[in-house]
Amino acid sequence: MTRRVGLTALAGSLVGACSPLSLFATFTPKDAARTPQRGAAYGPGPRQKLDVYAPPNATGAEPVAVFFYGGSWDSGRRADYAWAGRALAAQGFLTLVPDYRIFPEVVFPDFLEDCAAVVRWAVDNAKALGGDPERIVLIGHSAGAYNAAMLALDSRYLKTAGVDPKVVRAFAGLSGPYDFLPLDGPITRRTFGKTQDLPATQPARYATANSPAAFLATGDADTTVYPRNTRKLAAALRGAGARVEERHYPGLVHADTMLALSRPFRGKTDLLSQMTTFLKAAV
């Protein structure tokens, strides 16, 4: 019981404030990885930069993972997720962790255009860094899971960025909001409220038989982004004939699915190994 309370308390801190997350990022044990690029620009803006983490003992052209952090589309910085980039690199992925523009600077769909530009950067630069630009997976938590899902399912963003959508072989969404109409909260209203075609903002609308393979995970105790979001997107993809692995982890709250990638909390659940096994099989 004590360990469970501790994890939940830290999870609440990660959702509610930047400072605890910065402390966690500074002091948590980290996986071994190389950092061939820091602060690489994928666009002209101050938040249009990314960091790259590489497997410590790469043997060839590794699959590429692009990780989008959450933060309600109004907060977050890539430095606080270096441990996640290292965790994915240690699993054999050349990993990109970008910042992207957030509210109030931008609203939907501008942050998706940034995320698509990151994928374009990956296509253009992965080979020189030891990655395979034709084997890309997208991973995100919370708002970042929404970003990953929209890029994977609505091909317009990647096409506009000059990327063949087929290079994205799979995506993983952790505790993502995929079904949030009507807009009934301040976060979604300020982020999506000016959109003329609100149904076009929902990932499930774009599920087809040709959609990339999807790993969708949530905690069944999540009261920030309810598990029904995962169930509905998984059902839409499955119904369309796409490959889906749907996971609901008992007792986990919203930030726990993110924390599960870290070394201190990796033993609480098999999420990291299950997710990376799925993604590797898809590429």
C-alpha cells in the first residue's frame, strides 16, 4: 500500500507541476544511451527543436521512435523527458524527443504541423544518425498520445510536410484523449474551440484497414483522461480491420503509464516491454 500511494503521489505531481517533473528528470536513474544531437532545429521557432538518443551499441539501421510528451497542449519541455528518450533508445530505437509549440502561442492544428515537421526531420536525418528513415514509430503520452494518433491516422499532416505516411509503421498511445466531443472542459475548449469542423479533430474518425498498427494503453484508475478514450479508438481501429493491441493496467492513474517507462517504476508493470515488443514487430 505504501508503494502504491508513493507512485500515485508522484504521478499527481507530474501532472500538476513542472518543478516536480524537472526534479524527477534530474535525479531518476537513467538508461545508457548516446546523445548524438541536442537542440537540433526542425523549424525556425524557439520551441521547434529536438534531442536525439541512440542505442548504446547500435549494430545497423535501427528503427526510429518519435516521442511526444503530454502537458495539455500548454506545457512541457523536452529536457524533462530525457529519461524517456534514453529508455526507448536502450530498447533499440533511435529516439527523437521534440518540443513543439503550445497554447497560447498556437492552437489546433498548429502543434500537429510541428509534430509532422519532426517526422520530416527524422526522414531527412535518421540515416546519418544510424536510424532507418523508412521504419518510424510514433509514441506519445496524454496530449502527446493524441498528437501521435492524429499523425498516424490522418495522413494529411505528414503529406503536407512532404512525408510519405507509409514510413510510419506503428504508433503507441499512452493514456491519450481520442474521444472528447462535445468540448466540455477549459483545456479542450481553448485548444480546439475555434475549429470549424470539430469531428475532424477526433482520431477515431480516420481509422481504416490501412492504418498503422496501434498499441493503446491506459490505466483503469485514470480520472484525468478516462479509459473510454482508449476503448473507443481501439474499437474503431479494430472495426476497420487495423492491427491493435489494447492494454488496460489495473490500478494505474494517468501519469503512471508514463512513469512506467522509467527505471524506478518499470517493475510495477510490463508496459515498456509490451509496447516495445509490439512496435518492433510492426517495423
